[in-house]
Amino acid sequence: MREQILALKKEKNALILAHYYQTTDIQEVADHVCDSFEMARRAQAATETVLIICGVQFMAESAKILNPNKTVLLPAPDAGCPMADMIEPRDVIKLRKLYPDAAVVCYVNSSAAVKAVSDICCTSSSAEKIVRGLPEKQVIFVPDRNLGAYVASRVPEKEIILFEGFCPAHDRVREQDVIAAKNAYPAARLLIHPECRAETLRYADYIGSTAGIINEALNSSSEEFIIGTEIGVVDRLRMIAPEKKFHPLTNGFICPNMKKCRLEDVLNALENNEFEITLDDDEIEAARRSLERMVELG
């Protein structure tokens, strides 16, 4: 399958983008393995006519928004995002009415429809920079309450209004999980994602996006790490830095939707052009502004 995928990729002029949370066999056939910000940037810069997104629905939608004239395929069509499903455009509109002077910053983990009614998107790597750079003193941050609370702690000069969404995989980690991991691996540095609760972040040696966590682990002089994000990042680090030790914060740190894409699904996407992402032109145009601002400012 791997050989077939690599051959078809050239034949179909396709680019395969895989998120760090994908399984290692998917990562090995991808042109780029990246976080959601880099995935959006790579999609926007792509010269290929077909984009295959090994990730979840909102990532494929973002690629389509930035490339409306290209074919964007999501190999696992049922790979959704529970956090993205927690918010609808009407929720953003309601918050706008309550806080008319506020800018709406939308985490990229959201639907195209929610992006369309927001002012600017952000990723975990760019959220702090984007919020700090906005002229508005009030910021509505949707949908992730944990990432929003972390940004609020870093940008105290702004009033951050939070929506009560969250990533189930990150939000379920508790303080006792962190204490147990640190007791088990006392020499390890804890690198953790800001989608986790504040009670866990206070134990961190480093807080950052998936790409930030990987870069920190690779560039650090330390040899042992506890990785506080989806277990795919542990797999990635073990693959590219076998000389170091990497431990998941908990063995249950898994996003089921990110694991839905299989090698045979990627092959099927290339062979049969499945499953294509289609969006309404008006929705694409409205959502594109917030995504392009993110790529420009992030």
C-alpha cells in the first residue's frame, strides 16, 4: 500500500498533509507532518492540484477554504472534532451582541461556518501573539476555554471572554495524572499543550503547541520527557529522536477521531477521489478572511 500511495501521489499531482496525531504509518507516507497552523500554511502554499488531509474535518475544511479551486480530500469522512461540534455560528452571534466592542478570535479547531462569523482564527502556537496584537481591549475567544484561559493568563491587559468548549482528550487529564507521571519519571521534563486544564499547566516545564513541544524536545539538552498531548506526538518523537526517552502523560491520551484515518483510506482517496470536501462559495469567502489573517499574523 505504501508503494502504491507514493506512486499514485506523483501520478495524481497530490500533496499529503498529516497531523502529528496520525499513526506512524500515515506519517511515513505524508509529504509534511505538521500541526494545524503549519498544515494551513502548507495548504495555502501548495502547487499540487489535489490535497489529501490526514486529520479531521475542520482541517480539511480549512484547506478547502484556502484553496477553493483545488480538490481537497478527507480519507476518513467520519473523522470529526468534538470541540468543533460544541459551537455553532449562533453562539458567536449571541456573544457579539453581548460584547459589541469585542473582537472574536476563533481557534482553528472549529467549523467553516463558525470561522465565517469570526474576525480572525488562531492556532495554539499563534493564539497569544494574535490576541496581544489586536487593537480591541475585549476579546471573545471560542471555542476552547482551556486555551483561552491560558492566553488570558499571558495577556492580562486584555479582557478575555471564554466559551465553554474543550478538547475531551486534553480536558480529561487531571492534576493527579500529572503528579503520578512526575513521580514515575522524576528526571523527565514535562512538556504540555495549552488545551489542558490550568491545574495541570502549573506543573509544566514547557507549555506549547504540538510543533512547539516537538521542537522543545529535540532542541533541549535533556534526555527524558513527559509529553502532555496526544500520544501521536510521543510516537513521532520516538521515531525522529530514538536516542531520547519519551513518556505519555497518561496512556489514555488518545484522540479517537485522529486515529480513524488508515493507510487503506489514503490509498482509496488517491484511487477514487474520496472523500471530497465541498463548501458553499459564500461560506468560503467569509471564512477565508479569518484564516488568511491567521496565516498572515500568526
